[in-house]
Amino acid sequence: MAKRGMLIVLSGPSGVGKGTVRKALFEDPQVDFNYSISMTTRTPRSGEQNGVDYYFVSKQAFEEHIKNGEMLEYAKYVDNYYGTPLKYVNQQLDAGHDVFLEIEVNGALQVRANCPDGVYIFLTPPDIKELRSRLLHRGTDDLTVINKRIQTASKEIRMMQNYDYAVVNDKISNAVAEIKNIVKSERLKVNRVMPDYLTSLGDEI
Amino acid sequence: MAKRGMLIVLSGPSGVGKGTVRKALFEDPQVDFNYSISMTTRTPRSGEQNGVDYYFVSKQAFEEHIKNGEMLEYAKYVDNYYGTPLKYVNQQLDAGHDVFLEIEVNGALQVRANCPDGVYIFLTPPDIKELRSRLLHRGTDDLTVINKRIQTASKEIRMMQNYDYAVVNDKISNAVAEIKNIVKSERLKVNRVMPDYLTSLGDEI
């Protein structure tokens, strides 16, 4: 039986740039873990593709998945569902592959409760002012939505304490390098390698 | 007041190459943490310098340090004392500098008990056979000493579980790169950055 893969979770406030960092990460040829595509009921933004950025589904289809216990996590966020289908994640982990999730903070807490040995990374804005500015410049949301998001983000930044690592998204290439480093280091954690190591010693001890 | 520095502890079985890895690490110009030189009562090996590799002191002088509570940790190992003088470590940590110790496993356990928020790295031989071969090739010890060391190392490998990370010393440059990565990642741990981050948010939240 293959050693079970490692679950890597990237989360952070809405507007911090999780999607951009994740895309840059998976454009790096050195990255050897698999991305689990999230499912959402929100409208695709310009340039987003179904089955690449998200699985874009109807509210009814999403609720059907919840009812059937087919979601690892899900959250309702600014009137839309976001979540991770369970099947792909389990298949990959069981086959010994590391799996990367980029999800909302409520979802990350649910995953942490079920998979405490995962690696939980919180992407933070350099400061709250920059978060506000990013949302304004994106220009896809009206002011009411933006203010609601700022309030939510303020709460979410305090949720950093539920994560293992905090990566500041000051520059995408820095954030990508730091996430790659974290994954490399986590693979050297004693609780991950000890079983293999004891086996490799065989009868010699 | 400066933020307190991080304590980084490298340990592992005798003969695994801790000293060689530590030397290579501190030859790297990117390394920005400080090395705390150990104190020992053992005879210097060929090429070793007092105040560089170790503080080489008499048994009487070492026992005086123990009596005066001036040691962070110490252990008697193959009839010699090895230990870390407390003063330098505290000065550096208080000034906000990260401090690196390369010490024996008994000493590492003592440090862990006093400083649970340090980073504990276990350097392992690729396998126990290679450890034996390294000791034989070093040619500085007689067979009785070697057999005693092999037995001790077998026990020490099981002590891996008392560490955070296991780095295999298959190639010095790999081990150095992995230790550098671990330190970088540990600096992103939420429990280390959260206080600074909350301060930086100021009144905005």
C-alpha cells in the first residue's frame, strides 16, 4: 500500500490573491503536487474557465452534492457556495500523491477538523489597506459588496491563528517560493518520515 | 524590545556528520543565524581549533560551569562532556537573533524541555550500515569505542521522534539546503509572526 499523500491547504481573505498565487504556483514545473479544483455557484469572472479555475455549477447541483455527502468542505460566502468535492482528493491521497486545495477560510476550518495532519497556509495581504485597494481596483464588485468583504476579511485575519503558516502576498513570486519551501520542509517532518525510516533500517537495529 | 530570536537545534547520532554539515552551512553567505560554539572536554581532532569548532576545556573547568548553572545543556558521552554555555545563547536570542546549536542527542532533549518553541532537526545517516562505515573510515577511534557508538546510535535513531524534522545526510549540499529551507519555513509559522502581524494592522481593524 502506498504511503498516504499530504494535504496542503491555501486559504486567506477574499481578494488577497489566492487564485493568482495558486495559478502561478501550478505554472512552476517543479511543483509536484496535484490541484483539487473547487466547486462554486458564483458567476465566472472574465477569463475563468469551467473545470480549470472552478467547477461552476447551479445552486441546486451544489446542494445535491452536500446532501449526498460528496463535499470535503463547503461554505456559503457572499451568497454563493464554494466547496471541495471529496472524491478526487481521497483518490489522490490514497495513491500517495500530495493534494493542494485553495479554499475559503470557513472551508479550511472544516478541513482542518477532519484532517489535522494537513499543512494549513494562510495568505495575508501586506496590510488591510491594500486589501481594500485590491478589491476596488478589481472593479467587479459594488461598494456594498466591497464593504461586506472588508468586514469579513478583518475577522478572517484574526483566523490566522488556526493555520500553521502565514505567507504575505507582497509579490506573487515570493509567495510562490515560500509555499514551495513550506511543502519541502513539511515533507521532512519526523511524523511524516519516521514510519518509512524505521522500515528502511530493517533488521540492522 | 526586540522580538526574541529563534533557537535552531541540529542533532543526530555520533558520526553522522553533524560537524561537517554545520561547517558547510556557516560557509554559506545566505545563512543569517548565529552559531553557538559548544564546549567539550574531549581531545581536539586533527584540524580542530579552540573557539572555532569547540571550546576545548578541562574536565574540572566544565564541571565548574555545570555547578555554577552556566550551561544550557550538557551530556557525558563516551567519557567526555559536551555542552552549550548559556550566556551567549541568551544574549543573542534576547537581541532578536536566531541561534543555531549543533549538539548531542541527550543535550537536545534537555534544550527541548526548556525551549519547546525551538526548531529541532535530527540529522540521520542514510542507513545504519553507512554510519558504521563512516566511523571505521574516520580511523580515530578503536573498535570498542566504535561498537559502543553503533549501539548508542541505534538507540538515538529511535529518538528521532523527539525532533520536528529529519534531514538525511546523504550529500552535504542537500542537507545544508534542507536545513536552510526548514529555517525559512519556520520563520513563517503563525505562532512566530502573528504578534508582529497584529501590531502592523494597527487601528485599521
